Amino acid sequence: MKTFNVGVIGIGDISDVYIRNLQKYPIVKVLACAGRSLAKAQEKAQLHGIERPYTSATALMADPDIDIVLNLTLPAVHAEINLAALQAGKHVYTEKPLAATLEEGRAILELARERGLMVASAPDTFLGARLQTCRKLIDAGAIGEVTAASAFVVSHGHEWFHPGPEFFYQHGGGPLLDIGPYYVTALLSLLGPVKRCSAMAKKTFSTRTVESAALQGKTFPVEVDTHITGNLEFASGAIGTLIASFDVWDSELPRMEIYGTQGTICLRDIDPVDGPNLFGGPVLLRTAAQYRWKDLPRRQPLPDWIEVPQVHPFAETSHRVNSRGIGLVDMAYAITQQRAARASGAMALHSLELMHGLLASAASGTFYTLQSSCDRPQPLPVDFPASEL
């Protein structure tokens, strides 16, 4: 089987877990890396045993031996790097979002189609044990027909811990485009594409103040809405509710729940900062047989949630020992098998349009009808080579 040579562009902290995970799969080889300087690239290369450090993204993309570019740069330049990589004849796996704007996202997929190349995108957390277990429950009819879903991700933003949080509050950022892709992609992977949406949004604070590191005390302007509430109408007929906020000091959220005619699946997040960046974590189930309000007065003690065992290749993974990069590995297999990647560019574009559609709806006070669509990705097979993780 062909081994795909990967070139990593963007070598910040997130690159370490990607590189370590990818090095455990023989179908891919991390051959090269590039950052903002040759010195940083050489340091990263030495740390991970990477053969070819480069002075720039352009130099890396000119390497004829690179098959796949892994784009881990800031969101504002995702489109620039993705388009350049495709022009250079490389397949692309990019961190989320696919691009900062919908027009850029469409241009990326159109160029990939013209060049006969594949694009796939994070987040790939939906390929982890937790969401794959949810998918198995839904497909098995454990909660009957899915009628609705809710997804809530709330915090007070990143300025309390991030050394340079300004870009989270600039155009192309905000809670919906930063953390929202994890929840939106999870919903799309479980329920399929969205037909139309509506939303309300606001910017609660006009400025924010850095609370960490060398920039502590620096105040910067907020350019985007920071509290968004949305409604989603899925093509399947299910209805979804989404809240994404950087304006909440404390809450029992985040969580995601899937509602069916015969029960509920609940995904409570362990750490509200990490939110849905979890490949593992508990899957809780309550069916009609455990309905808490079945009897009046209420039964005592109240029946507890059933924690569903996670029998899956990635059942032992978690955010702290995570599987970032399995979407790229699946893409490499997809190229050889001539099929769509599970973390497909089409789903990434649909996710991007949905998020921009919610913001457009909030600005206009009208429903937004999506023009794009995507296939509901196939479940990860049990024979996926997870033993090498």
C-alpha cells in the first residue's frame, strides 16, 4: 500500500499531537514541516525526527515528494494555504474551519475538483469512541426516530488563559466559528445535512482584556457577535437548537443531547473549557422505560442515566490522549480506495455555510436556506487500524 508523505504547515502547540499520532500509521509519513522561521522548523523537526524542515510554506509545497499538506495555520490564512497547496498538486487536510468565508470555502472545493485532489477538514472528533458510539445507538434505533437535538457550548472566552486571544474576537472568529465547528460537525455526522436555519446574536462586550502571559492588561476591541442562539432544520426532519457563547461566566453546560421517539442520548462534557474536543467521554442513555416523570409523585430515587459501554477502535482515547489526525489517516485510505473521506471537504463546507448562515440570519432577521449539502459520513469500521495508535 502506498505511503503518503505529509508536510505540516503551522507548527504551534497543536502540531505535536498531530505529528505523534500520524507517526503511528504506516499509511502516512510526516516528511516535512514549515513554520514562521527555519529555526522553529528545525526545532520541530528535531523533536519529532522529521527529515525536511523548510523556511516557508511555499518551499514545503514545492517539494515534489509531498502528497498531503496538513494545514495547522491560523484560521485567517486557511484559505490562502489550502488554495496554494491545491495549486501545487497536493491533497489537503486542514484544521477548522475550512476557510474564513463561504466564498473561499467554495473556491477551495472547486479547485480540488478541477485538479482531481481531495480536501478534508477537522474536527475529526466525531470519529472518536464517544460520537461513534452515539452513531451506533442511533443507527440501531435505540432511541427510535430522531426528532430533535440540542448543542450548547458556553464559556467566557479565551482571554483568561490564551497568550494572544485577539484573533478569537476578530472577523472570522467568535464562539460560533471557533468552538462551534465541533458541535456542528458532530450534529452533521449524526443527523445529516441541514436544510435551513435561523438565529439571534449579540456582542455583549465591546472590548476584552488579556488576563494571561506577557500581554496581561492589554485591552482590544471585539468585532464579532459573541452570543449566538440558533435553530436548525435538518433535511431528515429533525429540529436542532444551538447556543454558542463567549459571554457566560458559569453554567452547567456544555453538553449535547439527541432526542428520539423512544429515548434520549446525553453527552455531558467533562471540562467546559475543552468542550467537544473530546474523542472519548461518557455516553449516557435514557429510554422510555427510564422516563423520570412517568409516575406522579416522582419515583424515588429517580432512575439514573445508563452509561453505554464504548466498544470501538478508539474506546480508550480521551482529550488528554487524543486522536487528532485520524481524519487525515482516513483521507489517505479514502484516496487509495477512491471513496469520500469521512471528514470530507463537502461536510466542512456545509458546516461553514451553516455557521455563516446563522450569523446572516441574525443580522437580517430572516431564515437562511442552505445551498450546500453533504452526505452523512459512514461510521468508522471496527477494523480501522486503531491498534497502531
